[in-house]
Amino acid sequence: MTPFSDILETRQNASKARLPALYADFRPLKQHNPEGYNANIKVWQSALSTAVQERVLSSNDSVLVLEVTTQLQNDVSTARWGRPLGLGSVVVFFRFVRESVDH
């Protein structure tokens, strides 16, 4: 099975320079650097979608639903970067997109 870190690092726009930002709390970027904020969201969206499809996340039994639990935090954490502090923003973005599509 492919480790999540490999999936994340191979996403478009997931440069070595961006990786620390992906694991930082990037919520303030929404106001100060919306392009950077959106780039981080897109990288996470792509990586999480791929991880769900490839059944990499131990917290997920479904390829249609991303289960947001503490286990998800553990699954996407790395020794080098730690826990992704901005993951909540990604989840809120997913929810907004879903609600926009549903309505």
C-alpha cells in the first residue's frame, strides 16, 4: 500500500517548499494570501481523494465517503511534518462543495 505521504508529495503544486505549509495552520492565508490558501486546499483535496480511492486511510471503509475522525489525523500525519493543523479548513471546503453540488 502506498503511504499517504507519497500520495501527498506527488500532487500537483505539492512542492517541497509547500509541504511545511500544508501541515501548518494555513487558515490565516484565506485573508492574507487567498491564492496560497486555495492552493493548499486543492493539494489536500487531491491527496485525500486519491487516498480514499486507493483505500490508504485506515479510517475509511468506503470509497465514496471521507470519514473525518481522529484516525484520519493519524493517517495523514508524518514524522517530519507532524499533524496537519489546517485539515479542518479542508473539511469545511469539502462540505461547502458538497452542499453546493447537492443544492
